[in-house]
Amino acid sequence: MTPDRAPGDAGSEVGLDPPTLRAAREEDIPAMAAIYNEAVLTTVATFDTEPRSLEAQREWLRDHDPGHPVLVAELRGRVLGWASLSSWSDRRAYDGTAEVSFYVRSDVRGRGVGRALLTSLIARADELARHVLLARIADGNAVSVHLHEALGFQRVGVMKEVGFKFGRWIDVHLFERMGP
């Protein structure tokens, strides 16, 4: 997950009007890829190590069905971030479980965009009767941990040194939120 805001930040009070949240569309793919690729190259929010091509981003979006929505946050025609529900597993018994992900442009982090996206994604998951939402957060991302905990996620474990990026082994914390 991409860092969103420091504890206590007030969103629009720091100079950003509330974005419009809507379903992602084909024309959002270049902006979504740019936001994701920035995270690939500069953060441990994703363990991808190579930027995603536009075609790969297009295919990824196509793979998300109505039960696994992708949302974007848009302000004045610019995509500021995006969020998705993804299958946790292809095994049928996990159909009530989904993984949350969100990424926010670095120049607007800390202004409530990630919170708005994750809040909307949780509401959509509740509408879809998702029983459990899961999030994987790389060690050291205290801002993302704080945001997830503020929105009802609880830490359920740590997977030790499961990722290697930027020359070091990284732990991943697993969080879950039980639905209605």
C-alpha cells in the first residue's frame, strides 16, 4: 500500500479539494500505470521490481470483474490515485475474501486521497458481501498501518523476510477486516 497521510492530517484542510471517486475506465490506464510505476521504483508498497507496461495495466484492469472493482480518485480531470479489490485466491472457498490495494501519487500523499479510496473500497466490499478484507503492508510503512487500523483492520501476523527489494529482505504484515 502506498503511504497516504500522517496521523492527524485533515485531508482537504491541507489544501486539496475532495476528489471524485468512480469506477476506473480504460482512459485511466496511463495515469494508473504511472502512479503504480512510481511506487514500483521508489517504495516497498509493491514488491514488483519492474515498471508495468500500459498493456499489462490494461490486462490487469480487464481481469477485475464487478465483484473485484477498481476505483480511481479524480480531481479536475487528473487521476490522483486508485484502489482495487482483488481475489485472495482462485480457490472457491475464498470467494468471500478479497485483498485491498491502493496507490496515490506522491505529490498528493498525506491529503486524504488514500483514506477516501480505502473508505470507498471498504463500503463497496460490504455491498458485495465480502466477509473478510486482507491487506499486506511492508515493514516500515507506519502511515499505511495507521490508516488501515483506523478503518477497522487488525494485524493478524507477520511474514518474515518474504520480499527482497532495494538490497534488503522485507517483512510483510498481514491485516484483516471482518465484514458485516
